[in-house]
Amino acid sequence: MRRRQFLKILGLGGVAGAALPGVAGAAPFAYDGSPDAVGVLHDSVRCIGCRKCEEGCQKVNADLLPPLDKPADDSSVFEQTRRPTFKAYTVVNKYEPQGHAPVFRKLQCNHCQEPACASACFVKAFVKTEQGPVVYNPKLCVGCRYCMMACPFYVPAYDYNNAWNPLVYKCTMCAPRLKEGKLPGCVEACPKEALIFGRRSDLIKLARRRIMDNPGMYEDHIYGEREMGGTNWLYLSPVPHAELGQPDVPAVSAPELTRGMLGSIAVIAGVWPVILGGAYSMSKHYKKMVEQARREGAQQAKGQGCTDAHVESSADACGSKPADHNPEKGQGGGQC
């Protein structure tokens, strides 16, 4: 859908919605997750930073993604911290916690159980599936980028290079492949089983077992189990997750935090053009009044100038008239 067409529809719908009672209620989106939803567990203790996951992701999404900027075996990419872009759904970063050997962590969409992107998207371009992935429909996207502002993990990426039809890009957990019974491309490519695919509930049990069976090896925290209401991408780490760049977010889901505020977007979108239109009309009317006053002032000044000129010319005429020397009229000066 083109942005201009969408804004016309939104403006009309918003104005109509503003006239109806109760339209500013809470945002209706709420998803409590599915017990059979799948996910992925990333174990940073086992990750060696080979970037085979990046390579595998690009391979299965070759119709959408360009080749990697640098080969998977090029370690120079670790010189800077990267994030997913419209050219790469996933990246691996290297971290050097104090007093610990380097640790690698994979970044991609976390597929929240109650995703902020889906809650913020008022055209439903983002949808949380019962299977687990958060999928994206580019045909519905209007390029508002609310999803980017809403995501607490800074994942959705925007293609600023496409001026005609810019889209949002993010990992889909290879949802089409899952429907075919296949593994996500990154999981399939991992040589060290640092990425484990399965039901989310089973992955949490596996993560807890690894923590219990290896005291001192893992931080006693499964990142994603409760963060932002829980995510379908889970993480194990040998150090506090904050040292791997993972944000400290609340356990409450984003839709729960923003419920009510997002429900008023349609009303705001409808009322705001009316306010701007009124301001424009007032400004235009003011300019017309100023222009009219200027014209009237100019005309008055011109008329006053003509009157003064007439008086001056009359005085000159009277002063130049020869004096009347009729003795009967006395010795007075000239008269008009």
C-alpha cells in the first residue's frame, strides 16, 4: 500500500472515529503465547564466533538478502559492534568481559511472545503466529517505522535507500521453512550446537539443566524466559547478560505497558490534520487581512498626497495674482 493512499484513508477513518464514543480505549492486541510454540536457544558458552549462522541465514534468504559484506571466516567484523540491517537478518558480535575470555553472541529478532512491533503496527504488517515466529507482510507496511521505535531490542531495520517503497527487515525464524518441517537456516548451519531448535518449554528445561549440571560455567539466568513477557529466542551466557550488550528490560510485555496509549492513535491521526488545517486557514486569512490593510493604507496615502498638492497649487496661484490697485478696495494684497 502506498503511503499517500494510506494517509488519505487514515485521515477519513480517524475523523469519523473521533466522532464516535469509546474509540480511545485500550489497544486490543494481547497474546499470551502458545505452550507448543517453538523457539531457539543460543548458548554463548558453546559459540565460537564462526559466523556460519550468518552464512546459513543469507543462504536460505538469498532472494531477499545480498551476500555477506565479508566472508564468514573474516574476523575483522568483530572490531565493531554490529546490529541487524536490511542486508542481514542476523549478526554475531564479540564481547570481552573483564576477567573472562572473549564471548560471542548472536543477534536477531527475539520473537517476543507479546511483540511490541505487532502491538505498535496499526496495519497489522507484523503478526505473532501460534507456532512462535513473528512474521512480516510487506504488502501492508506503510513505512511508519513505529515498530522500530517500539522494539525494546532495537531489531527491525529500515531500507533508507529505497525512496519509492521502503520496507522493514528482520528475522522471521525462517517461518516458511518451519512449515515445511525444516530447521531455521542459522540453526542448521551451526557446527557446535550453540543453537538448539525446539519447543520453547523444552528449551527452558534444557537451559536449566545445563545451568544445574555445570555450576560456575553459566550465569544463573535464562535471558528471554521472562524479559518483556518472554521471548521465543532464549540465551545462556557465562557472564551477566548485560556484559553481552543485552538490555535490562522489565518482565512486563510491551503491549501491557502501552495498552491504552496506542488505542488512541487513530483518533490522534484524525484530529491532527483538522488542527493543522484550521491553523493553515487562520494563517491564510491573516495574510489576506494584512494585504488588504496595506492596499487601503497605500490608497489613503495617495489620496492625501493629491489633496496636499491641490492646496499647494491653489496657494501658489493666489500668491501670483497681481494686486488690485483699485483705491476703493484699499491697499490690501492679492485675493482669490
